[in-house]
Amino acid sequence: MTALRPERDSGAAGDQGSSYGRPYGDSGAFGDGRHEDLSSGGPYGPVVDDETVALRVPGPPPARAGAAPPADSPAVGGRAARRKAAKRRHGRRGASRGPSTVSGSAAEPKAPLSRVEARRQARARKPGAAVIASRAIGEVFITTGVLMLLFVTYQLWWTNVRAQAQADKAASNLQDDWASGKRNPGTFEPGQGFALLHIPKLDVVVPIAEGINSKKVLDRGMVGHYAEGALKTAMPDAKTGNFGLAGHRNTHGEPFRYINRLSPGDPIVVETQDEYFVYKMASILPVTSPSNVSVLDPVPQQSGFKEPGRYITLTTCTPEFTSKYRMIVWGKMVEERPRSKGKPDALVS
């Protein structure tokens, strides 16, 4: 579709002699001889095409002599000119994004090191003997600390878990034998269980085995009866004598850990296949030498007893987590009760 335009030659309008019959440039836009050159643009609007009177975009202003073309303008000329224009554009963009490039020899790539220099720098990067020694010592300390932690965990936790399980099994087997009517021969092999020790105040129920061997008795969570050599003591059913027992205070079930909390009059009960033997706590010796075997005498020294009787002695290590000294607790029998009559009051209440 062709754009509308005024007639250039005379016609009906030209017969009247008006300005419509002439081109716009002859009479001016203002009727007084002045006119606005619309071909170059003006204050009244964009540039107008002389031929079609259609709007068009004005062209770029003429370049000044000696001025460089803008960076974003298409390169004019051959391949070399286009390359230069591309380098200018990239250079300006890079400068706006980061710091200015280093000038001079610093920007130039370094020459490769010689073999001697490379070896010298490699030796300089290696740690010295002092650094290696300190690292080795640190690793030894760390390993030692881990091993000690594992050992403490084993001693304070795992030995108790294992020993209590073994003691519970031994007590269960002993009670099953009693329930089935199996009678003991009267003498027991080392490590063989034959009774149960009850300390109600401490909530302790633990098997009593023959002997005080660590691996066979004490480390298995049981209480051992002094029954060998010069340390041999009486059995509970003896008419007079001292029934001596040993047990761990820490680790391996620790049945005697809190015997220091016993007070005079607290019950200590020994249960056998046929009878209950009830003792009352009488006295305590907090600290004594491990060589003080007089505490196991038929009338134990330092116990306060003055004449033969039926006594019980509990021995354990002290202070806690050491075996430097011994703690001694003594009791005196106050009741012997057949199992057929039921449990004594100390185990019922």
C-alpha cells in the first residue's frame, strides 16, 4: 500500500492559486515566506522523507576528523580492522570487570626453572626433622590416649557387665541344684559355688564360691571364701569360728563397693542349701595393711569381740580403684534358721 502524499503538479487545487498547488518547500510552513527544513529534523517532530512524507530514524551524526569509532560499532574495513575493533571491545570490557592488568615484566610468563633450582625449591618445601619428630610424638600421644581410654572403659564398664552376668548365671545354677534336691558333699572344689550372700541394705545378692582365686572366683563377680592354708576360716555352720569372705570393691561386679555404708545392726545373711545364717554388722576397720591377717582370726583382733563366737568378716580393697590397703567389716551371728521355715525377717521386710 502506498503512503498518501500531496500532488506535485497542478490540479483542482492549483486553479485556485493557493499554496496547496506548490511544493511545501516553495511557500514555507508559516505562510510568510519562512519555512522549516523537515528533511533534517526540527523542533516539531522527527525527520520526514521528502519523497513519501514517511517517518524515518535520523542517521548517525558525522564523525569528527581524527576521532576513533565507538567500541560497539561494527568494524569498517578489512579483516585487520575488525580484529582491532574486537580487541578494543574486549580490552574495555575486561578493564571494567577486574583490576588493571599488570604492566611490564611482571605480566610476562616466568622462564622455566632449571633442574637445580627445582630440586632446591622441592627440598625447601619438605618439613624439617623437628617438624617430623613433633608429628611423630603427637601421634604417639594420641594413640596412647586412645588405648588408655579403651582400657579404662574395659575396666570400669565391661568387666562389671561380664562379671555380673557370670555371677547371675552361677546363682541361678546354684538355686536350680537346690530346688532339684541335689545335695552338696560337704566339701567344695576351688571355684565351686555353695551359698548366697545377701546384704539387704546394699541390695546385694551374690554367690559365695570356695577360694579367693581371682580368675576362678573374684573376677567372675563372686565372693570368695578364705579356705586355704594359713588363711583358712570356718564355715557358717561351725559352732564357733570366723567365716571370712573377700570381694572386689571396684570392677568385676564390685559386690563390696559400698560396704563402708553399713552401720552396726544392719543384717548380713548367708543362704545355704539347708539354712539361713543371719549376722548383724558389729564394727568396721576402714584402713589396714594387706598383710594384717589377724582380722581373720577365730576371735578377730580390732573387731571388738572378746570371746569365741560365730562371726563373719568381709574384706575388700581401699581406697576405691586401688589395692593399697584393706577395709574390714565384721558381723556376729544372731540367728540360724532352717530353709523349711521360710526366709528370715531380714529378707522379708
